[in-house]
Amino acid sequence: MTPVTILTGFLGSGKTTLLKRILTEAHGMKIAVIENEFGEENIDNDILVQDNAEQIVQMSNGCICCTIRGDLVQALSDLNSQRDAGSIQFDRVVIETTGLANPGPVAQTFFIDDEVADTYRLDAIITLVDAKHGQQQLDQHEVVQRQVGFADRLFITKADLVTPDALDDLKHRLTHMNPRAPQQVVDFGQADLKQIFDIHGFNLNDKLDIDPDFLAADEHAHDHGHDHGHNHDDAHDHAHCDHDHGKCDHEGHDHGHHHHHHHAHHDDAIKSFVFRSEKQFDPAKLEDFLGSILQVYGERLLRYKGVLNMRGIDRRVVFQGVHQMMGSDVGTKWQPGETPNTKMVFIGAELPKDIILQGLERCLV
């Protein structure tokens, strides 16, 4: 299976700089770059002199560049046919979406189209965020929030153009939108391409990394919850104060940083929340509930992932999904001395957090 990386980010976030490096630098990798040429900042003019009839251009470093004017499925299929025929060689693919594109439909292609799914494996979505204009872009364009919500990894560019406080604010905001994507400040002059590849963001595995600060804010909100009189059981209490803390979310994060109160003002459409419990799920109830949530809110759910403690199974159950497409599998055994527990993270647009958390609560044994 050929791994595929989707590269997204708003206009001017640095995608073109990165693509130029991939297509020209001596990194020894054979990469096919598919450039969706409706972008305003396409790279052809700068580094490719090509006849329009020629869609696939071989670069001097062994990479190939393909500008698509039509369908992504067709482009992937053409690349594969040419590779089978021996006319080109590549080991991985990078797809650049235009700055205004929602990466969701591109990601879905890898699960919906059988031919694509048989040949290519979606490895990760990498989103570039421009530190200088990022806040304003997030305020003005929900598509930029979606690009952040879908990401397996966030690269913050142009950080040298902003103050440390402004950078901290941006990072904080990104964490609340997507606590599962590690953030990295990059200067593409030096970034290691290995940080972009083989991230396995779409593999079903037991790793569910959630930003620890985000979880700490969550815990802090949980502590507040005890005053609300919901002490009849811990898991319920947790979910409950979880949704009582639209604001706690931010405030818990900010202790000791009084100059950062304004974090709480971003009311982004794309938000994330976590469900945690040490109780077991009733498998049938959970399946019914998740099925109904996906049916109703699938379009608004960008990414969701979890490691679950299920009744009758002595192993972790792992699941994840994009929109309505969910996959699950049985993971590793719970270790002796380890308390089996559930942790799930949901990232989406205006999701009904209370309904989802309370519903999950009712699926517990």
C-alpha cells in the first residue's frame, strides 16, 4: 500500500515552500506530488516549465509532480497505471489541497473508492498554520478551522513574525480545536521531511495521544463539578461537568497566566471534547448509540478516535473515524495492574457535546 499524506493549510501558510523542497531537494525519497492546481499559489510557474498536455513531470531529484485538473481518483489511478507500466517510480504520495479546501472529502476518497483503497493508504493529514495571520483566518473562515480539526499534525509557520505571547495564544486555541494533533513550530528551511511521513494517523492502534494541558483543563473542570451536586457516580459526574465547562475548558488552562484571559473569547465552530470512564461499555448499546450519532451528526464530525473498555473483551477496543466512516478493531490486552478504562476524543463542528456525553454515559454497564 502506498502511503499518502494530505497537505492542507490556508493561502500563504507555506505549503508551496514545502512542496518546492519536496520536489527539488536531494532527500533520496521517490515522492509523487499531486497538486490541486486551482490553488492561487501553485508551484508550476516557479519550478515547472511544462507543456500543458504533459500532466506528469519527472523532477531532477526523482520525485514527480502531477497537476490535476480533474478528479483525484483519476489522478491516483493514472499514477498507479504508469507505475505498473514502469514509466514512473514513486513510493509515496503527497496531495496538496487548495488553501480554501476542506480536506474532508479528499480524506474520504481513501475509504470510499475501492480501487484507491486497494492501492493507497492514507497516512496523515498535515495542516500548516501561519502564525502571523492564523488567528484572523480562524476567525473569518470555518474552512481553516476544519483544516485544523482534521489534522494529525499541526505545523506552525512564520512564528518568527509574532511575539511569544501571540504564539502561545495561537497554540492554546489550536489545542482546544484539536487536542490530538501534536503542534510543531517549523521553519521550512530546516524541517525534516521525516516529520511529515509515516505518522500512521489513520491506523487503528492503541495510541490516543491527547494534549496533556487539554486533559488538565478537563480535570480542573471536573473538580468544579463536585459543587453541582452530581456526586452519585463518578463517571456520570465526569461527563456532566465535562459539558458544564464550556468556559472551564479555557479557564482551567489558564491558571497562573493572568495575561491570557482573552483565550476564552474564541468561540470556534470546531471544538473538541473528551469522554473518559473506568466503567465498561455494553457493546450492543454503544454500537447503537454511535450508529445513531454518525447518522445524525456525521457531516459535522471531523475526526474521532478512542480506546474503549468493553464488557466481555479482555483487550482494548480501538476505533476511529472520519465523518460517517468508522472503523474498529481489537487492540492489545489490558496489562496486569492496569485499570481498564475508556478514553474517546471527538472533534467536530458545533457538535451537541451534552447529548453525546450523556448518551455515552448511558451505554456504560
